[in-house]
Amino acid sequence: MTVLRTCSICRTTTHFITPSTKWPATPEEKEAIIDASKSAMAQKDCVNFDFGDGQCPFGSSCFYRHAYGDGTLEEVQLQRAANADGDVRVLGPVKLSSFLEASLTAQLALSRRPQQQQQRRQQQQQQHGVSDSIAAGSSSEGG
């Protein structure tokens, strides 16, 4: 289920909520409130980034500061991809763990395959064994 959040004033879809004690009367006031909120967040260090020792799940969409222990800021470089129709989308960061997790999932699935095949064979043999014994019983009764 996807939750759709919209602006209470203009009803456009939004991906973040801006806390405010003031109700904006104009679009300009609304932008000023949003900019002030983003500016305040940009002054605070991201707890997920953890000065370069952590991993922020929001990546380039995070409004908090991503600074390393020495004070240098993380350089955000958006990677884009286009399909044959010319639609462009921004790609998320590629992590080695994503490949390892996918590989582990594939290995687990492959390791379960022989067990599943053996279970199917046993079920088929049981079904055939029951049908064979029924057939054998009916042929001896008829003969």
C-alpha cells in the first residue's frame, strides 16, 4: 500500500513534510517556510551518514548534512539512466552488499531446488503407488 502525501494548500504530491507553526497565505510564503526548514536541516549532521562511517538510506534526497570526520562534505553525484523511449530516471547508489545479498538469495534458492524436486518425486510416487494399488485391486476383483 502506497501512502500519498499532498500539500494541504495546493494538493500537489510531496515526498517530505515541512513542520511549521505558521499557515502560509501565499505560494511565496510557503516556499520561504520550506527553504528555512531545509536550511535548518542542512546545518545538522545526518545521524545515518555518521561522519562517513554509516550509510544514509536517503542518499541524495537527504536534507541533513553529510560531512566526513575531517569536515569535508560528501559530493553527491546523481547517476541517470535513460530507456529506449527517452525516459530518464535517477539511479540509486550501487552497493556491493546489494550484489552479495542477491547472490546469497540465488544460492539459497538453488540449494533448495534439489530438496523440492525430491519432495515432488516422493509425492508423485505416493500418488502413483496409490493409483497402482487401486488398479491392481480392481483388476484382481474383476478377474
